[in-house]
Amino acid sequence: MSHVRLVNVTKKFGDVTAVNALNLEIGKGECFSMLGPSGCGKTTTLRMVAGFEDLSEGEIYVGERLISSPKRNYYLPPEDRNFGMVFQAFAVWPHLSVYENVAWPLRIRKLPAAEIEKRAKDALRSTNLLKVADDSPANLSGGGKQRVALARALAINPDVMLLDEPLSSLDPHLREEMRFEIKDLQRKYGFCIIYVTHDQAEAMALSDRILVMKLGVVQQIDTPFDVYNKPANKFVFSFIGLSNFLNVAWQDGRTFAHGGAAALPASLTPPEDMRGRDALALASRPSEIAFVSEDDEGGLRGVVSRKAFLGEIIDYQVKIGEQEVRVQKGRRDPGPELGEACRLRFLRPFWYAGKE
């Protein structure tokens, strides 16, 4: 059963439609991420759920409870929605101790002192902050400050936890560590998370499902595995993970790369329903291209124009005609040298209209 439900939710700013007729159901206990480039509408959607933005059209429910509906002239204020919120900025009060930062929202709700103490200490314990409860947040690292914000949101026992780019201000090591802490907290407390990010790794690591948006329109809603392996369209393929697009044309029963005189091998033949198009894009992941021997007829000829050592992987740029594709192989895997001719086999090609 859905816990958070958006029905035809639309948000307009003047003539600009930031979110267009969004229909969405998020289950109780689910971690649901909204992913997309800047300006795609993901933060606007989160702010409408939180109550910080009015809807232009549509309705939002939590369980059976209506919280926003322009046509019914109904709007539940943010403070009455029982949502936890963690922002990109740490948003902690430096003049209050760590404990008081967490306890303050409970004091605003005029809860009994004993309950305030219990909830605040439980939240601090869950975020490994109990030992620094009396310290100033100013003495904590970025990760520590964000834990304070998480603990403050946890203390109110939220129905839904809303996180807006909460880790983007942290360094990569802390960001990875905090991902798993957030997921552990969700499993422990069982609340629903709506997580906004432009970081694909965060979304893939945390999410039960991912929504990919572009210009206010949903492109795909699916599990991380299926968003990566079964992208709904060219945009999703390009946005999730590393991608190559080789522009090709279908002529006289064969496929030619733009800028190349030789036809592509038979293994790179587009699906029958796409062969009548003027322009096509052969899409591939850099990790799903193999170097093969010169006598492999299924291989596509190219020349290595760049080779970079990136630790566990070697990153190649291979020129094919006037275009280039990226190939990534393990550092122990054999591969050509800079300037050498090579053959590439595309292990899992995707085909899209070239002008999508």
C-alpha cells in the first residue's frame, strides 16, 4: 500500500512548468530517490511534499490523509505534516549544544520533559553522537554536523524523512560513509525516505526505487538495477552511469559510423524497426566493451588516442573514424598502448534514434 501519493501534481512558475502532471506512489519503509540534472524539478517536488511550495494543480496524500489540494483549497502547514527534513546545508544552531539542537523541535511541540530527554538521547545514540551531546556543533566535522541534522529529524519520529542533497557538502569518503548510515537508520526506524540528489552513486546505493526526471517530466521509475540495465530512453542511458554514443547511419543494408568509410561488423546491426531512420546512436557502457584480437571479425577497428591509469582501472579513449568512444578495463587486463590500432567488441549495445 502506498504511503506517499502524488496525483497529477503540477508546479508552474509563470510560464515555466517545473513539474508536469507527476503521478507517484511511494511505499511505507521505502527509500525513494529523485534523480536528475539541475533544474529538472526534483527539489521543487520535494518542497511541495514538505509544504514549502504550493501546488499549481494536483493532490498529495500521506496514507489516507490529504495534505495538499489546490482544487479543494486545502493546505496542511509543514509543521503539522510530521516530516523530518535534512537539507544540503547543515542547518544546525551553533549557539546550542548538540543535545539542544536535537531537543529543540521537541520543546517547540511542548512534549513532557521525560519524553524529550528519551527521544533526544535515542536519536543521538542512533547517530553515534551521545558522547558529544554537550559539545557545540561548531566543534564537529561536516559529517558530525550532518549527523546532528539527522538526529534532530529522527527525534520527532517522522512519518516521512525528506533529504535534499544532504551529503553534497561532504568529502567523498564521508559521503560514502554517511550513505550507509542513512540506510541503516531507515532499516532501524522503518520510515519512508524521499531523497533528492544529482549523485548517481548515492541514488544507486540507497534506493529501493529511483525516479529519473528531465525538465519536470518523469523519464523512468524503477529499481536501481533496472534503471541501469534497462534504461527507458536515451536520456536515462546517458544520465545513469558512464556512456558512449557513436553516431551511425544505416545505408544499403549496412551500418556505417559517421566519419568512417568501413561498415560496422555484422554484430553491430540495429534492430529491424530502427533501420529506416536517418540517424542512429549506438550506445554502450565503457565497461562493456572488450578489446579483441585483430582477426576477430566481430570487432570494430579503432586507434587508441588516450590511455589513463585510474587506480583499479585503465581508461582508454579510442578513435573510430572522426568519433571517439571510452573503454574501461581492469588494470591487470591486457590492452593496447597509446597510438596502437585495436579492435573493439561491444558486449551489450543499445540503439537509439540519433536525434532524440
